[in-house]
Amino acid sequence: FSSIKKGKEFPETYTGVADPEPGSDGHKAQHILIKEFSLFLSDLELLFNGQQVKSFDKRMFTVGSGILSCWRNNAIPKFS
């Protein structure tokens, strides 16, 4: 934050709409993120209950990439 505050230019940011047009890339990205986030929450619950979850790290990265995909496709990320 300090480097942004001291900088003369701001980093690139994204804009988006909350409800992209059905069928648009943003709409598709939101629905993929909703599905992946739901799976992520299920995996978290299993972990908190002491169970092993294969590829949890992969699921975490998938959620992060889904968030970025929403922004890149002009959609505000949705999680449910």
C-alpha cells in the first residue's frame, strides 16, 4: 500500500457489472466461480472436520482464477 500511495500512477484496475447479460462471458464466469466456490466451501468443511481433501490447493487456486476471470470479463465476482 505504501508503494501505491507514493507512486505517481495507480495500478490497473477492473470494472464490472453485478449482473452481466445472460450468455455473456461475464455471466459464464460468474456461474463457474459460484460452482467452484461452493466446492471450495465443502472442502473447507471436510478439512475442519479432520478429513483429508485431495488437491485442496488446486481448488483454492481455481477460486482465485475464477475471481480474476470475472473481472477480466467485466463482471463483479459472485460467490452464491
